[in-house]
Amino acid sequence: MPPGLDALKHIVVLMMENRSFDHMLGSVPGIGGIDDAEAYSNADTTGALVQPQALAEFQSQLQPDPDHHFPAVDLQIFGGDPNRRANMQGFVKSYYNQQQNVAHSHEILYYFKQSDLPVLTTLATEFAVFNRWFASIPGPTICNRAFAHYGTSFGRVDMNLLYINEPFKSIYDRLVGAPPHTSKLYYYDTASSTMEITNLLQHQPEVFGTFDQFQKDCETGNLPDYSFVEPNYSDHDSDTGEEVANDQHPDHNVQAGEAFIALVYNAIKGNAALWASTALLIVYDEHGGIFDHVIPPLCTPDQFTATANDTGTGQPFAFDRLGVRVPAILVSPWIPKGTIVSRVFDHASIPATVTKFFLGDYSPRSPRETSADVFIEPQGPAVDPARNLLSLDVMRTDCPDFE
Amino acid sequence: MGVIRVPKVPHDAYNPNRPVSALLKIQIEHMHEAEKRLPTRYRSEIYPNAIKTEGEAAEYIRLVTEGIHEAHADAAARRAKPAKKRKGVIEIAAVTDERAERQTGRKARKIKKGGKN
């Protein structure tokens, strides 16, 4: 087995909130971002063509929060085309619907300059950036996060996912049910808590920890096999002072999220043994209604169908198309600098990868999860070198430091 | 690769009075669903429909999250407590005999006192 895979003992996933690939990484040259702004123009409601521009601001620009519920995302992807050909032409129209302000509606196409986001763009250029990682559903947070935890949203395309249906177990259940494997879901603190659908929190609070605990576990080398890290979802007071939301959900400060990503990276890199044996995936749950130019591909249908009433578009949805493209970066000292991965992934790839790597064959899993690609090759002698991202023979010593 | 400076978060980024987003509203709803299943003593006594700001949302979410953890911790502590030692069968039979003797004696004394024969 390649030494990087041989050394790998821990997978950590940090899932941020509501930013598209082009919005965050579009300015990085040569990775599939905004290489041709003119080609990605959207018409506004006056018929004028508007181009994406590097004018995104850290806070106070995306007010109100861009609509990213199923009907709005449908408009963003299909642009209102009566023949329902996906064209990514409906972002400005969709944002206009919220305020009826033509000039303001253009801001949904704005993206950050590379120098604005030194943490995320450095990680994207230093390690492996996925330029075809899509949200699992063209819809909002909860159903998309459910794909990361369960490999399915149990037929929901909305935020009202309160209960799960057997037989599909969460990735945490699968691992803790197979000792000696271990797993933990780290929320920022109890005031931020979890965006998991409260199912696990109610029934298995022992799989949760705080971000303080995550940092201690990194320091002491007690990180579980699989960790899922949640950012802080709200501005609130704590015993240690003011906690600024760092999830990057509009209208939260994007720089606070940058600092949080660096904190997670530093916690792992600060322990040499852990750094050598951990892969960190940084990914966003969905695009948050913000522009991206890549048409989401079709995918294997899930075994559920959302009714026309549930979707709010007049059309049922068989979970056979992915959501809008989001930033995704895999970090490990065994990954060659500047790796660009153009295979298709979505959040079902997370439980698919973790399950295959730690548990091997496992069933039952949802049709979406079983057909999802994996970003770390399963353990075993027959590793396909073309697919293995942790491919270096010797661990890198030139990885960036953040301070 | 050199050292990358992490951007400083501006002080005015902090605003706990910011109105709750649609996402936080949903998180509050989910927490409320979970809270309904908690025994009363672990509940927050906050009316979730009256929550308007991020700071208020965070306080409610904190109380429910901690309530869930406490309820589970208490249940685990109860499970871990050693069970009361049960008396063996012979011991129980002996106790029953003693009680019967005592009752017989008491009856006899009552009869004596009442002068009945």
C-alpha cells in the first residue's frame, strides 16, 4: 500500500456554510473558477447582461440572505427555461425576487479576490482542490448536511428533517458499532451546538464533543478514526468572552471563518504524529444561493422521491441531480502540491469514503451513497495509483503554516 | 512555503443582536422538538417563539443541549449505581416466621387485656 494510505489513521471533515466554489475560489487561476467572466454572465431583470466581478465583501453585502430553498435553486440552475435545460442563468433573477432591487441583485455574482482569502486559497493551491464537488441536493442546509451524516436525506429537500428512517445508519453509528473504531462529532460549543438533525444528539450524546475537546484530542493524540467538525453558527457570549460566528453563512464574517479553518489546520499540524496520519477535508454544505457557473450533473437517483408539493416547483424530484458546486479541499502532507481533482463528488462521498476506508463492505447504504465516489482509496493491496491522492512516497516538509 | 498571516476579525463583526437567520430558526425548532421529549426538570423555560436575536438563540440552544447531556448523564449514573442487595429466600422465610410470632404474641396480649377467653 502507498505509504500515505498506510500511515492514514484519522479522517477529519470540517463543513462550513453556504458559499459557492466560484464565490470563494473563483479567482484562483487554473482550477476551474472564473476563467472567462463574460461567458458566465447572467441577465438581470432589465435584460442587461451582468458579469461576475471580484468585488465580494467579508460582511454586510449579502443582505438579505440569498434564497437557497429548493424552488429558488431551481430558478438559479435552470434560469426559468421552459424546457428545463440547466444553464446557471437564474442567480440574478432569483436574488432580485427578494428585494426587487436591480443593482443589488448583481451582487450575487460577486466573488473574492485570491488575496482576500489567504487561508482557503493557500490550502487549495498547496494540497488537493476538488473542482467538481457539488452539494448533494439543490436545496438548503439540513438536507445537504444529512447526506454527509447518513448518505441520504430520507426523501427531504427542505429543512424539516426531524426524524430519520431506518435502515440507513449514520456514519457515527456504523463506526462506534464496530469497535475498536471510533467517531466523534465536534460542535463549536453548547451554545452553537449541532446542525445534525438533533436525532443523534437526542439518542447518542456521547458521540458529541466541543471544539475545545477537539483541540485537546489533537494535542494528546486522542482523535477518533473519524471526526466531523462544526463551526460556530451564532454570535454569542461565553465564559471566555465574545464568540463570533465563524461558519461563513451570510451575513456572518468571512474572515472569522478563515481564522477557524486555520485553527483546525493548526490543531492537526501541531501534533507531528497526528499530522502524518490525518487527512482533513474542508467542504461547504451548499452554495447559499450564490453564483457558480458549473451545471450540476445528473446522478444515481436515491430510493426516495420528493413530491411536487414538497419541492415547491410543481415537479417531483427523484434526487437524481446534484446541487450547486461548492469549495472542497483535501489536506494531507502526503498530497502533492497543486493537485486538482476533477472527478464528481457530493456529500454522500463522505460516509462512502469513511465507511470504505475503515469498515470495508458495509450494508445497507443508500443508493446515492453506494454510487458516490470516494476521495480516499479503501485500504487494501490493490490501490489504483491514478485515484490515490495521498500518493507521495515521502511526506512533505514544505506545508504552509498559519499564524 | 512560508508563514501565512491569518486575517484579524474586525471587532464590529460581533453582533449578538443580529436577527436570527432562517438556519438558526430551524435549529431552534429542532431543539424545541428535542426539548419536548426531555423530563420537565431538564427543560429551559424559554419560549422559543419569542427568540429574535442570535444571542437569545444561542442561550436557548445552550440550555437545551446541556439539558440533553445532563438527562443522559443522570440516566447513566442511575444505571451505574449498584443495585440494592436482595434478601435471600431462606432469610425472607425466617423474617416471615418472626413476624407471625410477633403477631400471635400481640393477639395473645390483646386477649389477655380485654379479659376475653
